[in-house]
Amino acid sequence: MFRKVIPVVLAFSVAVIASMGASAAEPHEPVDHRFCFTCHGTDGMGSEGIQGPRLAGMESWYLKRQLELFRAGGRGVHPMDFEGMEMQPMAAILTDEEIDDIVQWASTWEYVPAEPTITDGNVEHGEQLYRACVMCHGDEAQGNQAMNAPALQGQNDWYLVTQLKNFKAGYRGANPLDTFGAPMRAMTSGLANEQDIIDVVSYINTLGR
């Protein structure tokens, strides 16, 4: 189902780039936030069909870093990272001021934990697997800026599953520009298979609620 929406999203991306690029030489104006609603929802809670994650409550430092990474071509350029390839052209045309504007605007959304969608995970096994994650992401998956690790609690579980798969497969975190993603890619080597990924995400679903 996801691959079916790619042409639609790419067409939308082209339209956005064209409309924003037309005014590239003009004085800076605040970016039109409506472009973000298509993938991340009008409430910032994400959209599973387009795999746009929850932005409401996301740390400003992390969101800014990811937008800059997308813009620089350090993320969303691997041909198998379907989700990232949708975001990369959107970020590629952003100025520093527009990134700061988006980050500030996103910070106005109240944090609300996303509703769990995974029902076939082994929480007890996931808790064991999560022990390797505690040092960076915290015992409650609350995140740690000093370790460059974002909060995982309350994030869309389908998004976490996709990103863990991407890290493990090398679709994310292998680009030399993604210096903070590289350690995460190494950590996913401890997840033996897809069920391990589902289990650890199932456990994360229990945290911070």
C-alpha cells in the first residue's frame, strides 16, 4: 500500500518545490506550514499511510538536525529508503531561516503519545532487548541530547519499526554525513530479526504513558 502513495507524494513534492523555488530570489518569508500537514497531520501526530512520523513533542534540537541532514543529502538518498526519499526533496530547498521557522512552529504542538498499533509483540522479550538502548535513549526512552539520542516514547510505533529496519539494512546511518546515525546502525545488529524489532518497539510502547 505504501509504495502506491509514492507517485502521489512525489508529485506533491515537485509542486511544492516549484512553488517555493519560484520565490527563491525574493526576500525570506515564513515557510507555508501546510506543506507539512500532508505527511505529518494537521495535529502533528503523523500519518501511517505516508509514514510521516509524529512531530508533536519532538525535541527541537533533533528535528533541526534531521532537517539539516535531509537537506545536506545525508539522509533520504538511499534508493531503498522510500520514506526518506519523500522527505529529502522537501528539505533540500529549505533555507536556514525556514528550518528554524519549522522547528519553532513544531514546538508549539503539545506532546501527546501516539496510540500503539502493534499487537503481536512480546513485551517481556522487548524489555530485555531494550537494555542495550538505555545508555543513549534512557530507561524510559525519554531521550538524551548529550548522547544525541531522541526520545522514543510516544513516537508512532510503525515509524520506529520502519526506521529500525532501515538502520539494520544500512538504508539509514551508512551515509558518511550521518555521524549520529552510524552508532544507531551498529546497535541494530543486536536485533536478530523482524520479530526482535517488533518486540523492542512493543516494550517502548509501554514507556512514558
